[in-house]
Amino acid sequence: MSTDSLRRRDRAALAARTLLAVLGGYAFCWGVIALCAAGTFPLGMEFHDGETLGSILALLLYPAAFLWAFAARSIWRVGAVLVGGGALMAAAATLIQSALT
């Protein structure tokens, strides 16, 4: 195996992790915000207060998710947790909101 192909593979892996860290972390935090906004409204909290609470939590979670994307051994696990978890939380928020109306 040549060093040039090894370098290309390393660059591709770094690019994939960077893309997953930025976009996957965004998707995960978006799901957290949506779930907090939808989940706290039935508990009596105003919608925008729940959204603000979710934003504060997401502000703490995004750097952790970003760093975890580079520290984890399996990029597939990172993708499943960040993108899949964000999609599941957004879907749960949608179900909660549709049940309220």
C-alpha cells in the first residue's frame, strides 16, 4: 500500500468526521431544542421559555458532540447517535406538538 493512498484515506476520514461533527452536532442540538420546546409546553412553561431552555442545553451539548465525533473509534456510531438521535428527538417533538393541537 502506498503512502499516497494512505494519506487520501486519512484525509477522507478526517473530512467525514469534520462534516459529521458540524452537521451531525447541529442536527442533534436541533432535536434537543425541538424536544425541549415541545416537551415543556404541556408542563405549563411558555413555548419560548422552553425553546430558550433547549438552546441553553444545546449550547453545552454542541461542543461535547463535536469533540466526541473526533474522539470516538467508530464513525458509524457517531453518525447513528448524532443524526439518528436528532431525527428521533425531532420526530418526538412533532408527535408531542400534533397531540396538543
